[in-house]
Amino acid sequence: MPLQIVHHPDYEAGFAVNHRFPMSKYPLLMEALDARGLARRDTLTMPEPAPAAWLKLAHAADYVDQVLACEVPAKIEREIGFPVSPRVSLRAQLATGGTVLAARLALRHGIACNAAGGSHHARRAQGAGFCTFNDVAVASLVLLAEGAARNILIVDLDVHQGDGTADVLKDEPRAFTFSMHGERNYPVRKIASDLDVALPDGTGDAAYLDRLAGILPDLSARTRWDIVFYNAGVDVHAGDRLGRLSLTDEGLRARDAMVIRHFRGLGMPVCGVIGGGYSTDVATLAARHAILFEVASGFAGNHFL
């Protein structure tokens, strides 16, 4: 079974090319996956927009209603980093629906990836940091509410701390949040995850991978996770303009392989989301995001277990 990939053309919301959030990375990622033979008719699935009932499991009802009506207060829009237009609202609903769909595919096939997602700064009361809805938190709460999972692990390796996911899931004992991130990066005020590991500026491949290798066995020893959500943000890369860490392409590949091999080797389903990545060379950025899918494809199907 090839790697199942969730994508929708409306993941791209038409931002200006010079916007700080590189929206064009989404279609360029799909071009990169197509060039690698990973985006095929038998591998791609399109999501439906997440319904309000799902979104309100994770977010305050009034905030969800504001986003769906495109009536988000200007103060919150400033914290998000862009106006919530109809295209932005639809994109947030689709990306969230995409992570729910990818999670269901992962439960069925062992591994699946959403070609968006990882919007981990969206908190219960509002969005922030280029994140409108917290797709992983929503997906976790949907699976728990439906009884599709009883124990969920979030492994967040984006360079920025997963404050929104920690906020949404802080009172949910069935979901464990782990964030390894740059110590001196956004957000200034962190919200404690169940486990946080903060790294100094300039951390490179060897130190990063050594630290991660020591943590993964402790995570898997806590319980048998029904699903692992993996935020594979590439803003840890040395070439990322918002990152401050120093991983290489090879380091990204080794990181992704370490995470996926560890949990798939234990028979635990993995749902990958792409997380953050910020570069003016958006084609190169898309190629960095494609690494997750290249690595994950090697673990698709039952041959690995």
C-alpha cells in the first residue's frame, strides 16, 4: 500500500508572494511530490471542510463562529498574522478536515500524511502565529469523542513551541503533548506542554538527533499510543529565516526517519503534518517539506511490521 496523502488545492489561499507566510509552498509541495512519484491517483485523498461541531471541540464557540463568518476581531487577526477572509477561513476548515482524514487513514493503514496542518499556535480562545484552527488538537478530540482512539501522543518538532496545542489539550489526560523547540523563539510566553524540551540557538544535526533519540523511548514507554501525531516542521533548518537552529536536509531526513521508525516499529500508527517552514526560496522550502513524505513512504504498507 503506497503512502496515503491528504491534499486539497484550496490549502493555498492566494497570499501575495512577499507575505511572511509562504502560502505558495502548498502547490509547490504537491509539484515536488508529483516529481518524486508520490502524488498519484491511488495515493491522494481530498478532505471536506471540518464542520463547526468538530472545531468547537477544541476552540471557543464564539471564535469558531467568527472565523466561519469571516468576522474575526482586528486584534485577533493581528495576532494570527493575516485577515480571515473567505479563502483563509475555507483553508483553515479544509486543513483541519485534512488532518482528521489523515488520522483516520493512519489508523487504517499505519501511516498517512496531510500536505498541510501543524497549526499549533491556535489556542482554545483564538488563533495566533499564522494559525487559525489547531488541526492536530481538533483531530485528537474528534478521535477521542468517537472512540477511535483512547490514548494519543503529539510529537511536535516544529522550531516553535506548541503553545496552542498545549492550551487546548491541557485538561485532556488521554492526549500527551511533547514539544522540542528553539528556546529563544516564538512564542515569548510558552504554555507548558506535558513535556517540553528547549534547545539553544544554533543546535545542529548531531546534538538535535542525540537529544531526540534519548526522548523517544521514554514517550513510547508511557503507554501504548493508539495514534501518534507528528508535526514535522522544517523551520529547524539552518536556512529557515525564522528558525535559529541549524539542521541540514540530511538532519531533517534522519529526524523524520527516527520518529517514524520508532513508533511504526512498535506498531503504532503515525499521522504526519508538515508544520512550519519559512523561506523566500519557496521551491527549496517545498523540497524540505517533501522529505517527510519521502521518508514516510518507506514505512507505508505492512511490510515493515
